[in-house]
Amino acid sequence: MTAPLRLRLDSDALVANWRALDRLSGAAACGAAIKADGYGLGARSVATRLAAAGTRDFFVANWSEAAALGDLGLDVAVLHGVRADDMPLALSGIARPVLNSAAQVARWREAGGGRCDVMVDTGINRLGVAPHEVLGGLLDGLQIDTVLSHLACADEDSAMNLRQVTAFRALQDRTTARRMSLANSAGIALGPDYAFDLTRPGLALYGGVARGELAAVVRQVVTPEAQILQRCTVAAGDSIGYNALYTPAAAMEVAILNIGYADGYWRGFSNAGVALAGDARLPVVGRVSMDLTAICVDAAPALAEGDWVALEYALPVAAAASGMSQYELLTGLGARFDRVWG
């Protein structure tokens, strides 16, 4: 490990989050969404830890993500279905497609494809076949493992949640599928009516709080850490960083960290983020730039070039500070970090 920035990743917290969500799922199995490279943490590392803990169902977005996991022997479903270009890989059996349209259903059927999943659009108007297509026989003859749908407003107390779960429940026993799956992380918190046979958490596995009910059970998994490249004194009246967004009223000790928005530490943390060194809270001062971030280290007189500090990254707190969503804070974490599992 040689990078001047790293992600501290907590294996125990990841597994504890899955186990908590599994309990909240009741009789339903609890899977794991590991798309977007495990929400930025590393899909292989996440998948192997969760599989060892008992996770049996994994979800990725596309076939390149499935191929990257192909040697692990996992039960993987590809949420974006199957394009014509995907067919050779899809027919190899490394994963099963989640068919999203009548065209995908026809493509899979005509190729003699085997086990598959199907997404039904109950109101999000994103991906999925319509309920009336299902009731009209579109899926007849398919070897369906799971019928899925996706909630649009599960993180809110919205009347749409009830409309969607009602529409989805109307499909019970109307296909040959052995399972039905609706709830994401937030959907799990909506209660047992939303669990069906299989839940598909993503955000909450990685420390995100999708609804307030999850705050007491979800633990932080990822903490960015960055190395100090330089420590200096900025005189009163001198500005710090691009566009002179911060000017100290008195002389200030400043450390420059090797992290910036190219790493997913976004410009929204400018004059809002916080670094941590022991008990000291060290505010970000000035604009976060592509590769560098300045912090005030008046409260940490011993910090010097080469030392490491952590960035405050409890996801709800970091989202409020930066104006970014918890999803963006995770999936934006860049490739320049060393990912260090503990």
C-alpha cells in the first residue's frame, strides 16, 4: 500500500449491518446489492465477506460486474437484464438476467435461456414490464426464479408505497416464480408487508441510513483517511485555496491533505467538512480542489507532514454537510484509495 489516501473498511460493521437487516426482513431471505463495485467499497471484498456470513443472493447492475465475480460461485442476478450483446455471457450461466422488457423476454425465450428473474414496474417508471403484460401471459413458459419490483419513495412516508405494494401483491400466484422481492434498504424499514420472500438491501449494508428507523441498527463501514502533505502557517488576512473562499481573521495553522473531489471528497465539503485526529475536530477551510483539501490544525499542534487524519464520514452527517446523497458519497469514492479491510 503506497497511496497517500486510504479507506478504512470495517468488516464487522458490514456483516453486522447485513445481520440486522436479515432480522428485520423476518421470514424473507436477505440478499445484497453489490452493484457499482460494492457501492464503492469493492464488490469482491464485500461479496466474500457477506457470503461467509450467510448471504445467498447478490445483485449487480450489468454483465461486466457479473463477470468480475464469476469465479466466486455466487448466486448473482443482473438487474439491467440482457442486451443482444450480453447473450453469450448470459447464456454461460455465470449469473441470471433480470428481464426488464418484452423485448428482453423474447430474446431470452428465443435463445432457450434457462433460469431468469423478471422486473415488474409497479410505479417507478424506470425499468420493468407492466403488470398487465404479466397478467396477459407475457411470462408464460419462462423458468422464473424471482419476480422483482422497486419502490420509488420508500425513504419517505408516501402514499405511493402502499400503491406499489398493493399492485405487487396482486401478482402473487400469477406467475411460475418461486419468489417475490420488493424491498430495498428503506423498504425493509417499512415493515413485514413489504418483505415478501426476498429483500435486496444496498445502502444500509454500507452504513447508509435510508430511513430513520434504521439509525439505531446501521453501523458506519467506511472512513476515508488522508496523509498530510504540508503544514504551514497562514497569516491573518491571507486567503486559502481557489477563489479565496476562506480568510482567517488571525494567523492559522493549516495542513494540506492529499484528497479532493477526484477521489469523491466533493466540493460540497468546502468550509463544511471535518477531519479527525484523536479527539480533535479539524475543520475544512477553503475550497476542496481536485486533489487537495486544507484543514485547520490549530487544535492538533503535533500533527506534521506524513501524518494521517480521518475524514468525518458517518453517511447521514456527511450528506448533510456536503449536500450530496449518501449514495453519491459511497459510489463516488475513487480508485486512488488503498482499500484496507479490518
